[in-house]
Amino acid sequence: MKILTKIQAFTIFIFLFSLSAVAQNSKYKCMLQMTNYKGLEAYVVVSLIDAKGKYEKTLYVMGTDKQWYNGFKDWYKNQSKKNEKLSAVTGASVAAGDRSITTFTIDESKMSKGYKLRFETAVEDQKYFAADVEIPLTTEAITQKTDGKGYIRYVKLNKVQ
């Protein structure tokens, strides 16, 4: 009986220790301002990219019509392999000159380890920007305003308390 008690105590200790090691997720509010381009509404994909430049996870998709997802050549190729469920991370596409405010979750254990957020944009019958905005995942860079190179004018993130 005494051995069983020691085993139970050890099991509880390991369980509590593992809970403290679980990654801390934080929510970030993302404000995205589009340029005044000519054309239809843009679809935007926000992805977590690892230190080697590989896709790790889709954080948000602005645009719900799946028939247009293949316009994101880089992301779609990876998405087809991973087959992520996107219904919980999708919202409306964004028109020229408009602003979008969304919220997504970032694993804090990825901070300052070479990861980045990538915003890809596509507009029907126009140019695709595989890295319209890229934001290094560091405490300093994540909350700074970052200018886009294509359809996005800028992106600004704020941690939700």
C-alpha cells in the first residue's frame, strides 16, 4: 500500500509539472489596412512560419469561398498536405481601402525562436503576393506597425489582455 501511495504521489507530481510546461497561448488583435488597389476583394491568409521558412500553421483566412484558395500557390500546396480544418479561422475577404480587425492565437513558446507571421494576399485575375507582410515573432516586432508590399497597406497587432 505504501508503494502505491508513492507511485500516486509521483504521478501527481509529473502531471502537475507537465501542466506548467504546456505552451502558453496568447490572443492578438490584428488590424489590417488595405491599399486602394483596383479590383475585387482580396483574400488574405495569415500563417505561422518556422525558422526554416516552412509553414507550420494557418492562423487566419480572410475569405470563406474555398474555390479561391488555390490562388495562394505557396500556402495551398502546404494546406493540401496538412489538411487543416479552417472553418474556425475564416472570415470575410477585404475590399480595396477597407480595414479588417480579427483576433487569432499565437503560441508564446514560438517567440524569439526565428518564427514569423506571413500575410499572403490574392485578388482574382491579379498578382499574388506570397509574402505581402512578414512579421518576425519577437516581442518587439509583433506589436509594431508593419507595411505591406502588395494589397496590404499595413498590419498592426496588439496583445489582448
